Amino acid sequence: LEEPDDWLRYGNPWEKARP
């Protein structure tokens, strides 16, 4: 899993994982 900060930035951890 990504850092909690990334979740807040992208809204969802999967958003970042998906192009």
C-alpha cells in the first residue's frame, strides 16, 4: 500500500496504481 499522504492526494490508493 502507498503512504497515507498519497491516499489523500489522489483520493484513492487505486487511483494512483491505475494509469
